[in-house]
Amino acid sequence: MENESVYFSAEAERNVLGLAINNEECLKPVVELKPDVFYYENHKVIHQGLRALAEEKNSVDLVTLSHWL
């Protein structure tokens, strides 16, 4: 049996989510990610909010995301 290692980076996850919030072109690829690619639970919740706003065709920015949260 192979020894599997899990690698994660809080900084990388924050950068991905930040790009989705600040750059409309990056939003679609990020919301298409499965939530389990994020290790941190708070990042999964933010991803869920981004996905919900995008599905509702709402504007996605810090204000709308904060309101959704």
C-alpha cells in the first residue's frame, strides 16, 4: 500500500478564493472546483458562498459575499 500524503496551504487557498472574488474571469473555474479541494472549513464555506452567488447570477464581490455569509 502506498503512503499518501496530503498537502495543503492556507495561503494558496486564500489566493484562489481572493482571485475569484476580485477577478470575474477567475470566478467560473473556482466555483467549478469541488468543495473538498479546500482543506480549511472556513474556505469551504466561502467557496460555497461564491458558488451560490454565481448560480443565482448575482454580482460576486466582497460586499455580496459578506452579506451571503
